Amino acid sequence: MTGSPTDRRRHARFQLGLPVGVRLAGRLTPIMVELLDVSESGARFRAAGADVQVAERAAFGFVVPERPSCQAQGLVVRADRSGQFVLALDNTNDEFVGFIRHLAAEA
């Protein structure tokens, strides 16, 4: 087979490198992670030493200048031994979507 693999992403992805707390369903305290990149439909994180499992529900948020808190929730669809995991987002607030669209306009 020739050529490159097909990119299945529906939305552009933007690198952030932002520290955030992620709340995983059923856990009492959030885990501190690095939000590596984000799009309107997904987010990729790096969590040193955290055990994140596929199919866990998770929520996170962050604040950026001149914008209310950006909030998102989703399902872990990929997790690996390096500590990286990916959320497929299924619930985001208007501020989150506005932030992503702002990044797209600046790209």
C-alpha cells in the first residue's frame, strides 16, 4: 500500500502545553496533567504517574485572559503507558468553543 494513512480528525488540532486538572469519574481528587493539544472534538493530555483507563469519563477546564472558564467533558478513547491519553469531547461550554475558534482564526 502506498501513500500516507488517512487523517480521521474532524477538526484542526492546536498545541497548548497547558497545566490543567482533570476530574475522572469515581475519583475524589483531580489529577494534574499537561493539556498537550486540543480541538473542538478532542483533547490529548500527558499525565505523569496517573493510571487513566479507556472508557473513563473525564472533565477539565482552564481560564484564559479575557475569557470566562473554558469547560469540557468527554470519554477517554485512548491511553498508553507513556501517560498520554485522549478524550473524545461530547460536552463543551460556549467559552471553550469560542477559544478553539479564536485559535483557528489566529492560525
